[in-house]
Amino acid sequence: MSKEDRPFLKLILVGTDFSVCAARALSMAVAIAKPHGAKIHLLHVLMEPVQTFDIAAALPYPDSGARHEWEAAALAHLAKEAKAVAKRGLEATHELRWGRPSDMIMEAALAKKASMIVLGTHGRSALEKLLLGSTAERVVRLAPVPVLTVREKR
């Protein structure tokens, strides 16, 4: 099989925060993957509490028990979403990482040799973007593969 005959889409990485917007992005990824026989890889990133603002510095740092609960809940949700994708006839895997979401999404895309990244966007205000950043915006600018962003319904 020549390079031109090989399918472009082999694996689509879908970053999820389990929001309605992320669910829309997953649905879009499944619709794109299905005709190509591509696999779906779901990724959720848990962030360490940041101490950027004074209020965050006053909050107690989560103990290992809390971290374990967060991980268990996220893994259960990821498994549920992967199972729903599999019911639609596609192979689905899932992964949980700790770190900065945009960095972890790009690292996972490289590690998994993703053909595409699909993410939901939350339509934050300019102030929210300044304070919180935009994961989707950063991934679009720096990703090693094409990125499809799916907006929230308005």
C-alpha cells in the first residue's frame, strides 16, 4: 500500500473535561472517525491546585486520599465514555494524566501518534481567558497535528 493509499485518520485524541461542550466534541470526533475506521483516545487531565491567587494559597493542599478519589472518579467517567464510543462501533481507549491540560494533550498526541486532536471550547470572556488561559487556544497554536475545536451551543 502506497503512502497515498493509507488512511489519514488512524487515531483521534479527544481531550475531555466531562462538560457538555466536551461531549459535543466527542460526538463530532466519533462522526469523523467512523467512516475512516479511526480509533478514539480519550484524555482527561487533572490539574494540581495552583497557588496563583491568594485565595488558592489559603486552600488546603489535597492529600493523597483526595487525589485518589479524583483519579478514581475521572477514570470511571473515562471508562463510561469509552464504552459509549465502543457501542457506536469504534475502538476507544482512555487515559488520565496530571499536569497542565494543554501540555498533556500535546504530549499524549505525540506519544499516541494521533492523527488529529478534537477539543471543546467554552467561549470564555476575555477576562476569563486572561485569568484562566485557554487550553483549546494553546493547543491550536502549538499542537503537532491538526486540531478541531467544537464550540458550545449558544
